[in-house]
Amino acid sequence: MNKTPDTPAPVEAKEKPDNPDLTRLHEQIGPSPEQLLPKMEMNQFLEQSQQHRLYLLTGNTNVAEGKSLTVDFHKNAALEREITAGHILPPEVRKITIDGIEGARNGLNGEFYANNGKGERLKIFTGTEIMINKLSSEEALQTMRQSIDKQTSTFSEDEQPIARTALERGIDPILVVNTQESLGSGYESLEDEQRAEMLATIVARKQGEFQMYFPDLEVKDSESGKYSPEFVGYILPDTKSIKTVGDKMGLDSNQMQQAEEFQSNFQERKWGYSTELINSDPMAALKNEIASTEGDYESYNRGRAGVRGKRLEQPLSQMTIGEIMQHQNLPEGHPERLFACGKYQIIPKTFRSAVAFAQLSLDDIFSPENQEKMFPYLISHEKRPNLYAYLNGHSNSIYGAQMDLAMEFASIPQPNGLGYYDGDSAGNKAEGGSGRAQRVAQILKSLRSQKTTESKQSIS
């Protein structure tokens, strides 16, 4: 068994915040971020001021030019998926560097976008170091606030909280106000102000994706300042939404047709990889690296460490996909329940999507060949956007790519050598430590290089 690195020392809080809600949480759960964060719900985190959020993720409450902050989500996967630098850094922070990429802030409290020509949104994970490069004066911030107040006043009283949040994050308030139903799924339990913040974050995320994947297209028209028809088609879910929201955003009939055409073409695209890349030597190296500690075509588990169920009547690779889904849908503790299945340990909530992505049916056999067909979904844009963006040359963040891989495969270590799910109820523990993390990084770089070579060949 590979020896894993020692667990890093707990973050020592430099200052104890005086927020009453946070003080209450201190009393209930404990005084330190590593005790608070693992049990913290999204709404509890968003209740906090940016200063207190900064404390929870970095152990600091103050910022200064030249100061470096290290992020730690303490295994709170829900927060790590959603929370960005824009959520935790106060308005005066205008420019930062993450993973060697400098980014500037959008709006008063908005996201940070890269200045590298790709427009990617700078993301944070456990282990991310944020370097504070530039702070703004209070006078400049006050001018921004006054402009936001003036624009917010043009909306109805019910719409003002969402409009203000959108404006503070540098997002078109008309788009956010009119896409609450289509974009806000999953955030219904949040309070209005918190939900507005997450809606604005979703639009910012989509904006970052659009700039990465379609660098030749504009998010906003340079003359009017309005969102382009292509971006409207990218962010809205269907033709009905385009007609409803597009009209309120001032799109004419020709622009709405452009948006509909772009959406139709975009939805027909499969956010996967070329056949050449999937069949390349670097991809084979990545798959072998994953399988070396995940399993083989017959591997499965029950979802919790130490649980022994009834032996399968036939090998996993001879069962139909429908049969496996039936076993995965059984309640926890059932002797025939299956959880992670196959060479790539595909869990229930991912399995169905992977089947659809590979265009397989319930009657197809979960054979070695079909397991390989399902693999690309696990590293696709839909499932792991940071990994996909890096491998396709849309992002320069190898750190984000490695974090996505560690989140998808429990046995693969993060850049720091530790597993993302180490110590969970399923008994997961990544193997190989920092040495293996470096080996994985080299494989990813080789895959990215392979993609670049393909692109050059297609052009020539």
C-alpha cells in the first residue's frame, strides 16, 4: 500500500469574527474553520459578510496589496463547487493572481476574469493561493455604489434586490431578473438575497465559459453594451425563453433568430473529445493511471466501508445497463445494492448521464467496450468543466484540472497529494501521494499537448 502524506496541520484562525450568526455557529460546532466548514450549508455560508467568508476559507479577515491567502474548504464539496474568489474577497480588491494567472474584477463584488486573452473565470479550490495585487480607493468604490443605486431605482420594488445584486456583480440585471425560473433551479431554499447572489454567479460562470469556448464571439456588443444574440442563445435553455427574455432585453427579431440558431447548433454539439484524442497514447496513460487504483471491469462497491452484500449472480460486465441501474437504485443497506461500478467506478447519479452521453440503451451490456464508451462523460465539459477546458486549451489552470480529476476519482490525489474524499464514510483514500499527483499532472500536460497538435494539423 502506498504511503500517504501526513495530514496538514489545522488552520489557525488569526482573528475571531464578531458576527452573531457566526458566533452562534462557533458555540454549536466549534471555534475554528476546520470544524465549522464541513457541516456548513450553502445558506449559512452566504449569510456571512465577505469578511467572515474570507475568514472561514483562509483564516484571515484583512486584505492588503502583496498579501497571499491560501484557501481551504475543509472537504465541503458543495461549497467548493459553487464558491468563488468573488464571494469571499471584499469590494476593494480589484486585481488578483491565481495559479500564475492575473485577473481583474467585474463590477463591485463580482467575479475575477483572466487578463490572458481567454477571459476565463478564476476559480478557487482547497490549496489555491490568492495573491492580492491591487486595492481600490474608497472614493472609487463610492462612485460605483452611487451608480448602482441609480440603476436599481429603475426596477420595481420586488425586483430591486435581485437587480442590485446583479449590478454589484457586474451582470446585466434585466437578464438575471428575467431568468430566475430557468437558471435558479436548485437554489429555491435560499433566501431572496442569497438566491440573487447565486443567480448572478451562474450568469458570471456562463459568461466565463462562453468567453473560453467561443473566443471569436463577443459576450456583449461593443457599441450598444447589450449581450450578444449568441450569448443569449448560450445561456437560455430554450426558444420560449429566448423570445420572452430577448424581448425584454431589447433584442429585435433578427437578433432573436440569431440567438435561436446559435442555441440549436450549440445543443447539437457534444461536449466531448475527438476520436483521435480519446484513442491517443496520453489518454490511454490517463485511463490506466485511474484504473490502477479505481478497479477493473468487474469492480463494484456498496457505497459504505465494511458493508458486505449478496454476491452477484453473474459478472458485472455481463449484466445489462438496466440491471445495474436497478441494483444502484436499491436502498442503502439492501444486500443487492450496488454503488460505484466498473473500471471507472461510476456512481448512481453519474451512471444515467454517462449512459445517455455514450448513446447506450438499458438493454446494452455493461461490457468492457461500453464501459470505455462511458468514460469520456466523466471528463466531459458537462461533468468536469475545469478539466475539459484545460485539456482543450481553453484554460491554463492545471491545478483546476487536477482538482476536477480528484473530485471525479476518489483514488486520484489532489495536487497536494491528499485525496479529495479521504476519510469519508465509503472508506476512500487516494494513493500515491504528491509523487503520483506530479505524474498525473504530466499526463494531463501530454494530453493537452496532443490536443494542440491535433488543432494545428486540422488547420494545415
